[in-house]
Amino acid sequence: MKTIVHILVATGCLLMAGQAAAVDAKVAESLAQKNGCLACHTIKQKVIGPALRDIAAKYRGEAGAEAKLVGRVKNGTSGVWGPVPMGPNSPQVKDEDIKLIVQWILTL
């Protein structure tokens, strides 16, 4: 009986964790839209900037990728994905919003 209870509790925790991740993705995508990220980027294809999935693929498994990308979004960057620079997004975008958006991008 204890084993069944443990299995049910573990299953419930996993289901709740999956729902929390889905909510975070929706919140992060909403923040990306609200802050203008999706004017130059889309999830699947290059527009002005690279596709968000391409960014995720390039940095997948790289140590320090999240901090690197947060810095690039916050301060701007050029030459990484071509000649079109990305301007800085600070101070108009909160640091915690940038971090959440970058975390979401890295899950794509």
C-alpha cells in the first residue's frame, strides 16, 4: 500500500512540475512579445535576428550560456549572427524578465 501511495505522490509531483514549466513558457513568451523581442525574432525562422530555436541549438550544453545571453540581450551585441546589430534592452526591460526570456529560449 505504501508503495502505491509513493508512486501516486511522485506522479502528482511530476505532473505539477510539467504544468509549472508550461506556465513559465507562456509567461516568458508573453514577456518576449511585450518587450519587442518577437518583432525581430520568431521561434522557428530567421526574420531580422536569428530564430529563437537556432539560438537555443547554438548554445545548448554550453557552460555559462544563460549568463552570456542575458548579457547580450541586456547590453546589445553585433557580429554573432551577421551584420545586423541588436541594440541594448536595458533599462527598459527588467533584468529578471530578460533572465526568464533567456531561460525559455534555451528550452526551445
